[in-house]
Amino acid sequence: AQKITQTQPGMFVQEKEAVTLDCTYDTSDPSYGLFWYKQPSSGEMIFLIYQGSYDQQNATEGRYSLNFQKARKSANLVISASQLGDSAMYFCAMTWGSGYALNFGKGTSLLVTP
Amino acid sequence: GAVVSQHPSWVICKSGTSVKIECRSLDFQATTMFWYRQFPKQSLMLMATSNEGSKATYEQGVEKDKFLINHASLTLSTLTVTSAHPEDSSFYICSARENYGYTFGSGTRLTVV
């Protein structure tokens, strides 16, 4: 069975510090894509970063980087130099095989404190 | 970048009435769109996959007669919540696949009173 797990319901981080949000997945399909989205209280889904299962290097996008450990089936999001505006829900999502829909983990609520 | 316009952003309706939510891809053709539902403080749950010119594929447990999906053109998919009840109150959001990415609408907050 394919599954995405985010075990941290809530996280706190102080402004300017780095934070890691955990995501593990389970799939038997060798071809899959991993995504992270940010959802502020407005509800919009903001794309942050993507990692393909065949990508050799970890993805990075500005302050966001993805710590992809394929053997461990983990795809943790690292946010460096946290800002107050980073406070939001963060979802790990995945597509696999010939399926096209994004399937989401339960999410992690991040609060950045001054 | 790719934009998906979703309307309305919020709607309040009376129990028993129907509500239509539209999603339009503005600068690309979306042969496939996805509809999600999100309850407060929960994740996005896939309801159905909408394919242009064919019947939608519904996820297990989603009533196809209650949540009517129409994808009549390459740029428009609609979700109609028929005979809405208070338990249908939720946040509905659409998404379209474009190249290797997914673009989301801004969501519709439905309240049934």
C-alpha cells in the first residue's frame, strides 16, 4: 500500500533558526514524485519544492531544501533562516506510478516565534 | 506560471440546495483536474479525478450522485454539490496537472446552513 506519513502535528521554531519537517512514504513503485506545499490560513496551496525518485541530488529552492533519503523512504523538508511568514501548515505529497493525483500527508503546523 | 482560477471563493447556501464550483485553467489546457475536500485542521482528501470529455473517476466513499463533476472543455471543470447538507460544509479545492507540476485553485469555502 502507498502511504505518506507526517508524524509532527505541530512544530515551533524561533525566527532565523532552521527547522526540519519530517515526511516518510511507502510505495513499491520505483517511479514517484515527492512534493512539499505550504498552506497559510487563507487556504491557498503554495508549491515549495519537488523531488523525483530518480533524481540524484537533493532538491533546493531558495531557503527550502529537501533531504531525500531513498533507502529510508524519507523526504524531509528543511527550512533555513525561518521567517514569521513561514508560519503555516506544511504538507508532504506524492504521486506514484501511472497515477497522476497528488496524495497528501496529514500535515505539520509550523509556528515561527519572534 | 500556470494559473487555475476557482470560483466562488466562499458560498453560504441553505440545506437542500445545490452549489456549483468552477475551476478554470487560464493559460494552459488541463486535460485532467483533481478535486479535493479539506475539513478544518485536516489534510486534503482526493474526491475525484476529472478528465476532459469523459466521466470523472471518484475515490472510494465519495458519492458520485451527490458530487457531480463535469469537465466539458480543456479549461473548465465544475463540481456541483447537490442537495447540500450541513455535513457537506468544507473547503473544496481543485488542482490541475501542467507538465510536471500541479497548480491549485484558491479554494472554495462552502457553508451549508
